[in-house]
Amino acid sequence: MEKTQNYLKDYILKWLNANIPEYADWIFVAIALLWIAAFSLAVHFILHRLLLKWARSRATASRWIWQRALFERNLFKRLALTLQGIIIQSQAKLLLDSGSTLVKTIEIATSVWILIFGTLSIFSMLDMLQDILRRSPTMRHFPLRGIVQSIKLIIAFLIGLLIISILMGKSPLLLLSGLGAISAVMMLVFKDPILGLVAGIQLSANNMLAVDDWLEMPKFGADGDVIDISLTTVKVRNWDKTITTIPTYALISDSFKNWRGMSESGGRRIKRSLYLEISSVRFLTDDEILQLRKINILAPYLEEKCKELNLYNSERDQNISVPINNRRLTNIGTLRAYMIAYLKNHPGIHQYMTLMVRQLESSPDGIPMEIYAFTNTTAWGEYEGIQADIFDHFLAILSEFDIRAHETPTGHDLRSLGIKSA
């Protein structure tokens, strides 16, 4: 090809010099430019209209992810444009005088063109790699986008230096040596990307945050799933479907809560109290104990507890006619035993995690009876349903133990009291 073009070049120049010597050089340059343009258009048509169109149709029908990703990220299109720049530059060097201003101009323009589309091709390859790795279960929670953006930023910076050096006709080393004078300005301009890059490395190295984690950060009003981790920002889709954007470096400088541990454990905590009326606490009578023994899950507890109390009281020579001298069952203690037994038999409660019902310090709001347990699901809707069913049941069975739930008097109660007294 090169020999043929050199032969044509010599033949055309010889013919022009023989017939139109005064305009030979100008006409030859015009012919060369027309040839370069025509050849480039032909290459463009073959690459974009024929080869790429055929390859795209094959990739779209393919079941392989990487083949579809190649065209979704325009890798071949950008490589084709890079190749066209190389062809134009090589054609200009072959057909035109290598020392002319026109060739130097074309060389500079095509070099910039090649660098730009070559860089975009590298970006497409990185995006394609990111798309493929995101589908892998092991890499799904890895902050790939932030790392890819960091690599892109470094590449873009280096290519930018090369382009500037080509346009100025200077060595890139001279530009690098002069960066020390403007380093402070560069640090100020690229402050957020630099901080984000450092934060992203720390987040990934320490496994602090990943896509799909539940993030809670009240300072920024964030409470929801992480949907994207980029070089400078982290996007959180809150439970009300709003999007909160947090600077990546803020996750290093400020505290946040990651609920990933809860999700991975398979259980979600219930920590909620029933407030009981203090005046309703009392000892159980024998008849009430007999009635409560009919409750299947409570019967083993009552049988064992009654034996323990009878043995304790019989071993001590005390005046049994006075109730305070003996150990006796209380309605609140029996209620607590029932609540524990109910939770241990509930299909929605995780039996291998902490499970307790504890009585907290009494207050003007009554006696808090706190349920501390874990559901065997982390799905929000199912969790709320299990929790609501449990407390519905506990509130409904209070009357069986003759215990009342505490209620603070309302305006209606006070008005009713005033009407009755009048």
C-alpha cells in the first residue's frame, strides 16, 4: 500500500510539473487532501455502517454479558474513531511533505484526536469491566464505581498533560516540573475528588460501606439503602423514596450506622416495652393458679414454681396465715413467665439469639415490661407484622392475669371526672 501510494505520488507530481509547473505544488496538496478525506470517509463507512452494525446485531442476540457490555459502552465505536485518526495521520505523512506546516498541523490535530478517543476507549473498557464485575456476587458490594472513577481521573490528568505538551510543542516533563508552582491551586480545585479518593480507599479497605447496605446518618438526613458510591458522593435512597447525597469524605470524618450486620445475621431486634399499672400488681390466689394452669405453655412453669415455693415454705417455721411470711406467685411474675414461653414458641422469633422479657425500673408511666428478642427475618414489612402480632396478643391477655396497662389520663378522662363529680 505504501509503495503504491509513493508511486502515485511521484507519478502525479511528475505529471503536474510537466504540464502545470506554476501550480503543481498547490494542486498536488489539494488532490492529497481530497484523497485523504475520501479514504477516511470510506474507512468510516466500512467500520461504522458495515462492521460495527453487524457486530452489534450479533452481540445483542448473544447470551454473554461481556459481548453486550462491549457495545453498551461504545468501546468499538471509539476504537474505530481512534483508528481513523491514525489512518489520517499516516496518510498525511505519506502523501504530503513531512516538513510542511500543513503536515505538522494535521499531525498535531490527529495526535490530539487519537489521544482523546484512545482515552475514551480506555474509559469504555473500565466501564465494561465495572458492569461485568457488578454482576458477580463476590464483587456486588465492592465500591467499584469510586475506584473506576479514581483511575479515570488519573488517566485523564496524564492525557491532559500530553495534549497540552503536543499543542505547546514542549516535553511533558517540562510541564510536570512546572506543576510544583501551581500545586496549591490544583489541590484546591481537586479537593473533593482527592478527599473522595482517599475516603473510598479507606471505605473499601476496611469494608465499612458497600452498595445495598442500609445506612443511617442523621446529620445528613440519610436513612435507607446505599445505591451508589462514587468518587465524591454516596447516594442513599431513603425509606420515603427520596435521595440523599453525602460527600464520600464525610463518611470518614463523621460517624454513621451501617445495618449490614443486622441484615447478614438473619435476625432483627425487637426492643419494646409494655407499661403496666402498678396498682394492679398483686399475689395470685389458689383458684387463679388453677385457672392459669389450663394455659398449655404456662402449665410447666406453674407446676415447677409451685413445687419450689411449697418446698421453700414448708422448710421454714413461719406463720403461714400472714401472706407476707411466705413466697407466693404474683400476677406480674406469672405474666412475665408466660411472655417468655410465648416468645419461645413463636414461629417468627429467632430462637438462637438473645431472648428475654425483663422488668425495668418503674416510673410515673408505670412498670415497663420490656421484650428483648429477635425476629427470624430482616424484611421490614414482615418484622413489623411479627412485632405487632406479639404486642396485640400481650395486650389482649393482660386481663387473664388481672393486670392493667398504664394509660395517662387524657382531657376526655378529666372532663368525664368533672361531670361525674358535679
